[in-house]
Amino acid sequence: MCGIVGYIGHREAYPIILKGLKRLEYRGYDSAGIALFDGNDIKLCKTKGKVDDLEKKITKEISTTGSLGIGHTRWATHGVPNDVNSHPHYSNSGNLVIIHNGIIENYEPLKKELLKRGYKFTSDTDTEVLVNLIEDIKDNENIKLGKAVQIALNQVVGAYAIAVFDKNKPNEIVVARLGSPLAIGIGDDEFFIASDASPFIEYTNNAIYLEDEEMAIVRRHKEVNIRKIKDDSLVNPYVQELQINLEQIEKGGYDHFMLKEIYEQPHAIKDTYRGRLLTDKAIIKMAGIEDNMKKFLNANRIVVVACGTSWHAGLVSEYIFEDLARIPVEVEYASEFRYRNPVITENDVVIAISQSGETADTLAAIKLAKSKGAFVFGVCNVVGSSIARETDAGAYTHAGPEIGVASTKAFTTQITVLTLIALRLARAKGTISSSDYRHHLLELEMIPDKVAKALKSDEKVKEIANIYKDAKNFLYLGRGYNFPVALEGALKLKEISYIHAEGYPAAEMKHGPIALIDENMPIVVIATKKGHYDKIVSNIQEIKSRKGIIIGIVTKGDTMVKALADHVIEVPETMESLSPLVTTIPLQLLSYHIAVMLNKNVDQPRNLAKSVTVE
């Protein structure tokens, strides 16, 4: 989950790498480092802390000249966050320097063998083992760096995206990937290397995304040479035109990326259904579904695999698919699915959901499902990501870059895509009437405006946040379609404020959680009029009789819950199946404002990274 960035070309490398690290800091922010080649030697600086700490240290310690360099922002796996464990890492000779995103699982036996050969290690990292393994192979076999990297990577077990260079041959950087993303930006006689395209989007919109088990030698004044790591065969690179722009990855006047992304949701949802939802013709047009309609219609069931917020979106889709299309659905944590022996057949459709398209557990679940003959459909946001390439077909959410670690617009755009799919399948199966189908399309088309109205509750939410910011625990309750929203609301609060929160189906409250309720417990209840409204009201009455504090998310104009609750936040009325798209908005705002009031780092919460590319 670390971020790596590199540059080789005609510009000064340092400002490009430093800015790139700041843009990649969502991937890890417990330490950072930069290595630059100034024409004579490698200048290296690294430190525990954030990229800002690195910048301050660099100005005091090293020269920043040079047109070749690499940088790294770390999310610790092997070794605690400190200066020594920070990347980049030198080889024992000081000739090679490396940055690495991933985990080398067999680093211990490799380290023992290298120790026997006289190598010394200063850090606790698996990465230092890898750079010395490369050096050992290079020196003993008297071969070029690229070949040594290839041989070394055939000996390691794990996941990696690496960039390594040799100060004795400073006209090339060798990069490789397996399981962790790596992009090469193609400029005018210059090359950029990064975990994603954000560090170089202002310099070029052309990029090569390495596939698993590929390596590349990036040389000055030459074409990128890409080869398969296993058999050394040449790969014809595919240069892709990037779909993002610089404005999308800047804050745009907002205090935090998370707040910006919350407010982008009306536009993001509209972009997600743009060209797909043709209300005037009563048509849903999705190539990934149309081309594979038989797979869906003949499926015994749909199995959804995902992690975190994407898993919650998958839970919403379970209600949608079963309700509208009458297809059985199971929703699995990808991290559990991959490690058991699931019963998957060629008659199953597996839908894999991931914002980044790089989630390691979800990728592994995809490979497992494909090995059992299932048809795998991906839902992700990042064009050209690993999941987009690994799945049989799929649909992009078109949400635009999401930089804040706590997902917001990913959740609503994923639900939007899944709703479109369910409606299209329901129409094809005849499980929805023409009038009901048209009603759903019209309501879905109006959702961006309703989300915009829900955002107007911001000041009210802020007032509530100020009252309960010091609470130690929160409980979130919902029923039906809004049970997953309760889970997602609790997750958001945990992620960025570090307050313990749990989400439950409201009816399950009596089976345990009710014991927690007292006069100090804020309980957020999603109580919209559509669905199980009377049951929710009864649940609220049970809470009030035990002196619980009720924060109700209610349909505009509600009077019954308003009479019972301590606070209410109104959202626009919509049909039950689409209600998660509006009820989640105040919950996102609540978590955001509480975290800000507690002086937490909203965009970079502790111990978390945006894209979980390691186990």
C-alpha cells in the first residue's frame, strides 16, 4: 500500500518526485524518502513521518540536483515506522538503490542465505533483502541490472512493485510488478514511474500500465523495454491515454479531499449513469451486460466479493438484485472467500467490486473464481486497473479520482452501477413491470438532485456533531436496504474519528446491542418512510424507553420520528431501493465533522491507506 514515484529525463527530478509523493501520500504516510543521482553519486534522504517532514529534512541535508531519482511514501509492513526502515534502501555496496510497494513473503530464508555470504542489514525490512539479493546475483554472475532483477524476482514469493537503479549505470531505472500497481508515464524524451498516474498527469497523459509478472527497463533517449519476468519474452507495450486531469486531483478550495468528494457525489452519480440511463427511451445501455446477458440470465446465483466500503455497496446490491431481478445473491468478504474452499461453478456470476481496482484480496478472489470456471464481472473506478484487466467484463463507475482514504463517492457510484445492472436484468427477465421499470429509471435520474438537497443538511449535521463529538461509542441502526448504510455510517466514523461505532439491523438490537444503551449512547437510526417504517418507529420507542439518544435520518416532512427523536436530519423522499443513495449523505457528513472537531487527519487517518494492495 506504499506509494512509489520515479523520474528519468531532462528536468530536475526532485520537484517532480516530491510533488508526486504528496499526491501518493494517501497510499501510506508513516515515513518517506527520496534518492537522487546528481551525476556523480546518489543523494538519499528519508525520515519517519509525512512527506512534509521529508521536505524539511531534505533542505538541510542533501543537494537536490539531478535528472534521475526515485521516491517512496510508506505504509509499514515489515519493521516499525522509523528513519532506518524508510525507503529507499541501499545495497551493501551502496551502488544499488530500491523502492518497493508490497511484501516479500520468503524474505527470511533469503536473508539467512545472504547473511552467510557476508551481507549486513541495517533495517528490519524485506525490501533491503531484495536489493541485496539483486546485487548478489548481479555481481556473482557478472550480468546487467535488468537481468539480475529478473533472476531475483523469480526467486521471491510475494507481491511487489519496485523501481531500482545502479549509480554505475545512471541512464536507466528497472521497474517490475506483481500484485501491486505500477504505471510508466511516457513524456517527450522523459519517463515517469508511479503507483498511479496522479504524480505525472500534469506532464503527460500517456501511460503504460505494467501487467503482473512484467518488468521494464526505462532508459534515457530510448523506448521502454518490457519483458515477462518468468521467461524473458518481449512484451509489446500498450500506451493508454489517461482519463483524469490535474483539477480532479486537487482540493479545489475544500479543506479536505473527503469533503470535496462528498460534495462531488451529485456530479459523480450523474457521470456514472451518463450514456447508460436513457430515460426518454426507457433503456439501460451497458455493453458489459448486453454482451454477456446470457451469462447473467442463466446464472444460478450472483456472488459479490469485495472489502470495506465496497462490501457494503455489495450488501445493498443483494437487496436490489434479489428484489428486482429475482436472482439469488451472496455477498462475501474477498479476504475470507480466497482462503476457504467456496462452492463456485461455471453457472455462477461473480461480481468483484473495488474503487481502486487494485485491492489484493479482491484480485485473489477473482483469480480463484476464474479457476473454478465462474464468469467474473468487475465494478471499479480506475481505468486500466488490475481488476479491470483481470475480469471477463465489467463497468467503470466514472466517479473521478478519490483521494480521501475514507471512501464516499465510491459507495454511491458503486450502488448506482449495481442498480443499473439489476434493473437491466430485471427487464430482460420480465421480473419487473413496464410501469415500475420506468418509475425506477425516472427516480434514478433524479437522484443527483436529491443528493444535492441532502447535502444542504450540512449545517444541521455540524451542530449535531458538535454535541456528540466526545462520545465514546455510537450505534447505527437500519432495516432492509438501509441496514448496509448503517454499517457504512459506522465504518466512516471509526475510520476517521477513531470513535468506536457499530452498525446493526434494527431488529437485531434486541438480540444483544440493546444492553449497551444508556443516556450517554448516541444512536443513529435510518428511519425513512419507505420500507419498514412502522417497525423502525417501534425500535426507536424501545431505545427511548431505555434513555438512549436518537439521531434520526428521516424523510422530509416526517412527524412521527421527529416527535420521538432528540435530533432529526431530513433527506428527500425516494423509492426504498434508491434510498441508500440519499441516506448515506448525512452519515458521511457526520463522521467528517466529528473528525474535524477532534483534530483528526481526515484524509489520512492513522493506520489506513487508500488502496490495500497487500494482505
